[in-house]
Amino acid sequence: MMCNIHPVERVVRGLIGLGVLALVFVGPKTLWGLVGLVPLLTGLTGYCPPYHLLGINTAKLGKK
């Protein structure tokens, strides 16, 4: 798998994923917090399957 997510976007996805995943342990304590695994895993791996299908690659943004 190639990286198709910009490093800043990876950090943001990771933080959002951790925040949503925390809902499993605090707050309403529902399993809906497991949805946070998706942005967390895409942030950790740097690969987003929907981006790949749509031909989007933000990893190259800002590079000349």
C-alpha cells in the first residue's frame, strides 16, 4: 500500500479517531465509539481506500 494521506491529515485523523474511540469508555459508553477505529487506522497507516478508489492523493500536496 502506498501512502495517499498528507502527514498533517494523518495526525488530524488519528486525533479524531482517538476522540471518537474514547466514547466507548467515557461519555455515553456505546459501541458506536468503535467507528473511531476507521480514522485512527487510516491515520496510522497513511492509506485511505476511498481516496484510492477516487484517485485522490493528498500526500503530494505542498511538494514541488
